[in-house]
Amino acid sequence: MEKDAAAIGVPVLTPASGAVLRFLVECEQPEEILELGTGYGVSLFWMASGLNRIAKIVSLEREIDYIARVRSYLEKHPFRDLDIRLLKVHCLRYLKEASGNSDVKWSGKFVFVDCDKVLYPEIFRILKQVRPDTAVFDNVLWHGRIFDPSRQAPSDKAVREFWDEVKSSNLPYTLFPVGDGLLRIRFCESFERNKTL
């Protein structure tokens, strides 16, 4: 998968980031994983390899070619006891519809976010409302551009806005400085920050 992606310049999860992601899934053993941004399926395989229970993975992707490729990988390397569904849909549209559906269960859910960075602030706001157990956002260091005020691309502004919202929330989070930065947020917990810090 990594070689196929590199051949056409598609960015994928680094091995170090993948190992952290698998570790988090291994620790939590969620009932369901929701992935926003399938890409070439590298992160999906890392997460699936961390599950040792019957579980469901729903992965959202806009590019039909990527979905077809990941399906071919899964045919060659199937995961028993996992219900893996690849959906061609815009992740924000899916989230908005799911958040308004009372039949959708969010407890026991692990969300991995690796889609268009411009969407990160709104995705965070929706997740804060529906409260899955955990969400992990990739690329939160954004190649260091968030620390350079001269960087004013829409994605740069969005990642800064995302960080501002995360830091001002009362949700516990952990930054893993691997790859381009993985941020784990626990939506099922909260804590009072020491305002003097």
C-alpha cells in the first residue's frame, strides 16, 4: 500500500504514527471505528490490526478510485470478525446527518480524522456535541506551518482554529509527536483546567 501511494504522491500514515494509532485501538478495543478519510487504507489496516474483538469499521472517502483500491487490498488480506464498510461520501455531510439521527450510537466509538484540514474545526465541534469515546486527529502539527504567522492558507488558518478550540475546551487531550502529529481527544471525559497555569 505504501509503495502504491508513494508512486503517485499520495501521503499516508508514517509507520511511527501507525504504531501509535494501533496501540490506542488495542488499549480501547472500541465497538466501532469511524474513519474520516480512507486514502490508500494504510491507517485502516493499522487500526484493524489492533482489534481483537468483533467490531465494525466505517471508512469514508470521496475518491471512488481509492475505495476500489482499498477493497482490493482487503480481498487479499481480509480481517476476520471485522465488519469493514467503505463509503463514498463527504465526511462532513455524513457527520451532520449522523449527529441528527437519534438511532446512531456514539458511545463505544473511536473516530480517526485524516481528511481535508479545512474541515477540522467543524468536525471537532460536531464531535464535541455527539461525544464519541475518543477521536484521533492526524497532521495537527501541519508541517510546522501553524507556528508561522506568515502562513495564511485556508488549511493553515483552519488548523490554528482547531487548536484554539481544542485548548479552550475542557476535554483531555494528548499530542503524540510522531509523523506530522497525532492528537488524541477523550470526549467521554472532562476535567477542570488549572486557570493559573
